[in-house]
Amino acid sequence: MSLNRCMYLFSRLQRHISPRTARITAGSCHVPSGVLHKQHQAGSGVCSRHVSSNSSSPKPPDTSLFVPVPLKTDPAVDGSVGAELTQPLDKNQLLKMLNKFYKRKEMQKLASDHGLDARLFHQAFISFRKYVLEMTALPADLHIILSDICFGAGHVDDIYPYFMRHAKQVFPMLDCMEDLRKISDLRHPANWYPEARAIQRKVIFHAGPTNSGKTYHAIQRFLAAKSGVYCGPLKLLAHEIFEKTNTAGVRCDLVTGEERTFTDPEGRAAGHVACTIEMCSVNTPYEVAVIDEIQMIRDLSRGWAWTRALLGLCAEEIHVCGEPAAIDFIREMMFTTGEEVEVHNYERLTPFTILDQAVESLDNLRPGDCIVCFSKNDIYSISRQIEARGLECAVIYGSLPPGTKLSQAKKFNDPDDACKILVATDAIGMGLNLSIRRIIFNSLIKPNINEKGEKQMDTISTSQALQIAGRAGRFSSKFKEGEVTTMHRDDLPVLKEILSQSVDPIETAGLHPTAEQIEMFAYHLPDASLSNLVDIFVSLSQVDGVYFVCNIDDFKFLADMIQHIPLNLRARYVFCTAPINKKQPFVCTSFLKFARQFSRDEPLTFDWVCRHVNWPLALPKNIKDLVHLEAVHDVLDLYLWLSYRFMDMFPDTAMVRKIQQELDETIQEGVLNITRLIRATDSTITDMHGNVGTSSSNNVTGSKGQRGQGVSGVVIDSSLASRLVRDGLLTPDLLRQLQREWSKDTDDKNNDNKGKRKKKKK
């Protein structure tokens, strides 16, 4: 037998053996036994290819999230064996052959059945074609198959197994899609907490509107218990319960993201703890647990924390406080755990009345009034206009440090203080005890984040309106009856309509992927970025009708920011869960520097932090300075938050906390002089005609109900322009530019008309 004949038979033999081998390789998923054991213990899906889901067919993955993995161009293990057994391949023939394979509808259909939709098929083919044409030495089996096809001894379809082998190297998620689906199966979150399922818990729902005493009754049971945990939505609420509990003679610790306060001098844990809800322990046994503001379980960003607490707390009694709109939903959730819900309903202790007249002018303000705005710019503008009338006002908004909020609340509540007016955002909706007689809505439009993570302007919901309106006439304040109205006349009927509606029933609860789940994803997809891992997780996740996956845009924003920094996955995940304001450039820059310093294994010392924030800081001279001080306070908060997760790398907690307290006092002083800061920021005002002058008194509303000067002295009426500026959809600068253009257009038209009239006279 000739040598050529031997080579031919050998190649034919290879063609029959290799495709089968390739198919077996392409369909396998190898996981070390240790990982299998860990996944089994965690209750998550492992690599078993043929276990079907107990639901209807799973949703197809979003393949736009599949990022191709660049393959290393190492020389083939086989060297040039393929070329020695056959002969070198002609690149032109290969290109024609591969393009013919790509156009085969049968191959596209077969690839689709194995997870390659049109998008992935195209990307994988481009990569495969480049690989075949540019590699100096192909694997022997692939070289022989391609040679066979070139000589007419094979069919172009024989390329398919090798194409799929390459595709699964480029898109490794295809090879373990079932395993990824099992890891991201979120349909039974109650099973994530075996310690809680091991006890028969009693769930008591305290339902009622604001100022109905529902939280008070739950706290009384908390105080009487041998051990307990209070879970609140805000640091201020956790601080309040911490102080009340210790004042009542019950030792209670405080745990927030940035603070740990132990009543025991030696640091031993007390039987009671007040914490922010994200920080509650689902492993510690308690006699009583209190979960406040349960309606936030549907919050698009933080709802997962309420779900985790409700399903996971190991307490004999779970006392849930919130709106009646959540009762049926909580009952449905507890049905999945086999626990009944006992409901206690409460009525509001003091009434509030919706007035028939809007305030219309700041001249009509009375002591005990609180003007509610939904933007910081409105707060600055209105507080300046109030003080221009010789009145003092306190201001409260979300980005102020807790100490500053409390000092402003104390100033407003003090009957001996000259400050009788409060200007605030909806930050007053929960967490502060305020003596408010009348709530005045400056606007009913609030920016929010929709289900797609997009920012939009929308009318406040009934739940939000009731939460804010309920701050008027509190039982514990000097005003036993409250009043609610609007600043502008045309908003009043809208407010009445909103408050007359029933609160939408809660129908869903939030969930969030855990660090363990993301780590298992990363095992299968080691080359994917954290942001991409989370995207794929959410796209594959399965939830039943009562759950949704919380918005992860902030998490992804931080993950993308530090993707280039070398961190292990767990540390990267922890950094990305840090609660920072991504709208503050200085905070984002600091976050980046913290991560970079951490990655170098260099501790972030007190001196390092002081150099970074340029400590000590001077008193603010204008609003810009004040905003920067608030950002620095957030940076110190970030340091403290990270210090409880990486104690050895953030060692100087006590010293950082001390300068943060000093900074809080500096900010308090700045807020006390906020009108002076606003004047320094905007000392000159341009009116609608382009004239520059000094502002002496900016009227929000004229005497006849016409709205006067706006945020920066732009004179506007109760037209669409007024509403756009007030709602933040149009800035005063843009309005002035439009007015100049309108004036120019009007002048041009007048000139044209004059020219036409002259022509007619001629």
C-alpha cells in the first residue's frame, strides 16, 4: 500500500473518530468534587446536565450580555502534525469553504438548538474564521478534516463539531447554561434560611397610617423581651430606638453600616440591638424582632433587605410595622413558610385636614409650617426668599449628615427658638420627630427611578403623599391637629385627588444576588467582569410571581469603575455594595482611590485620609463649599463602612470618626448660615430681559396667584414654562436663552412686517 493511500485512510479514520470526540468535549462540564460538595451544601444547583426545572420552560438568555472571551494564540499542541499527514491548506479555499458553512441554514438551525442564536452564531463564526485563517498550526484533527473537505473527501457540515468546540471556548457560558440557571434560580428564597425554617415563628403585623402608634406597640414588646432586634430603614431611626431602649433601662447595642456601638465596656454583645435593616443578622436567635416600614419591601433598590429580614430572622416573634396595603402580600409570603400572620389594625391618633386654599405666597406662612420640596435647588431658593422676609427657617434634606439633620430638627422644634418655618425634602417622611402644624407641598412632581433603572419625573404616589402629609399634627408634638395644602393653586386639586385614592396594594418583594451566588457564577465564567456576571445572573434568574430582582445599576456602576483594579472577587463584590452617592464626583474619585490603595495591600491610614480630603477644612463660604463638605462627610462614611468589612486595611476608625464629628459641626454651622451662602453663590441675578441686578426679595407667588420670580430671578408666570422650571425639567439658564430667542424671533417678524408694509405703500 502506497504512502498516499495510508495517509488517506488515516485521515478518513480521523474524520470518523474526531467529530464524536469533539461532540463529547463540547457537551461536558467538569467541576471538581470539592466545589460540587460546597454547592450542594449551599442549596444551589450544581453541574447536572439533564435535571429539568420544575417550572415552565425557562426564559431564553439575553445573549447581548455574552461577551466573547479572547483566545490565546499559543501554538497548537500537535505542532504541524496535520500538515505533515496531509499537506498545507490553501487560505483561499479555506475562506470559500468557511463562508459556505456560515450560509448553511441547517448549520444555523443546529447551532441554535445548542444555544447559539443568530447573534452568537455570527460572533462565534467570525472568531472561528479568524482562528482558522491566522493560526500557523491548527490542531491535527481540525487540519485533517479541513483538508478532506478541500479534496472532496468530506462535507462542509463536518466542520460543525469543531466550530462548536471553538464557540464554547469563546462563549464558555454555553457549556454550563443549565448550571448557571440552577445557581440563579431565585424561586424559593424561603429555603435560603434553614435556621429560620427550623423554628415556628409567630408573625404579628401592626398595620396603620403614620402617627397611629403601630411602631410604638411593637417596640413595647421589644423592650419586654429577653432579647430582640429592631430593623429600621434609616440610621436616624436605629439611633432613636437605641437611645430610647437604653433610656428605658434595657441594654441595647447599635449596628449600622458605618457604626458599631456596644453598651458593654468590653465589647460583649447586648441582648438587644437596633440596626439598619441591611445589617440585621439572620443567624443570631432572638425572642422578638421588629421590622419597620415593611411596605419598603417593594422598593426597587432596597426591597431585598426587607425580604431577607422577613424570611430569615431567627426570632420567636416577628413584629412587622407598616401600611395596611401590605397585609395581604405578607400573608401570601408567610404562606410559603407555613407561618400564620396575626394582624393588629391602628387608626391615626391625631387628624389632619386638607385645606381648601393653597398658600400661594410666602407672605402667608405661619409658625409650624413645613414646605416640602423635591430638589435641593428649590430648598436653597425658598429658604433665601423666606429669610428675605425677615423670617428664620430650618432646612433638612437627604445628603445632610445625621447630626446636622437632628440639629435642624431641634432648632425647628424648640419653642424658644426664633426659627418657626421648616423647608425640607421628603427626607422628613420617616425618622425625625417634628412639630409641624401645616405641610405645604411646593410641588407634586418628584424624580424617581423606574423599573428599568431610568430616571424620570412623575407625580408622587398616594403612599408617598400620605407618608409626608402624615408628619403634620403628630401626637407627640404641640400641634394636635395637622393641615395639608400646596404652595400653588393648581396643585391643590391634584393633591386632593392623590390623597383620596387608596394606596396601591403591595404585590412583589425584592431579591438580590448574594456574594456566594456570584462566586459560583465566576467559577464557570472566570474571564467575565463582575458587572457582566451580575448582568448574566439577572438575565437568567427565575423568580416566581411575588418576587423581582432589585435594580443593580449602582452596583454595576461601581463594578465598572474598579474593573481595571486587581482585586479578588469577594473584595470586589464588597466594594461594589458600598452605599455611595454616584452623583458626587469627589465621592466616586475617593472610592476609586480607596480600591486602588487596598489592591496594593497598603493600609488606608488616618494620615492618608487627611491628605486625600485636605483636612482640616474651612467653614463654607458658598453653597459649592457646603456641597463639597457634604461629599467629604460621605467619603468618611465610606471609610467607616469599609473599616467594618476590612478592619486590617482601614485601621484608624476612631480618629476618622472624630474628624467626621468635627466636620458635622462645620456643616451645621454652614446650614445655619445657608442664606448667606446662597447670597454669596448668586450675588447677582439676571432678569428675563438680560438686565443684571441685586436680588432683594424674590417672590414665589404674586398677590393675584401669579407666580413671580423663580429659582434664579427669572420672572415667569403660571404657564408651562413655570411648571417646567419648578419641576426641574427646564433650568433658568435655558429659559433665559429661550426667551432671548423668542424676543429675537419676534423682532425679526416685526421687521419683516414693517418691510412688507413699506413695499405695499410703494
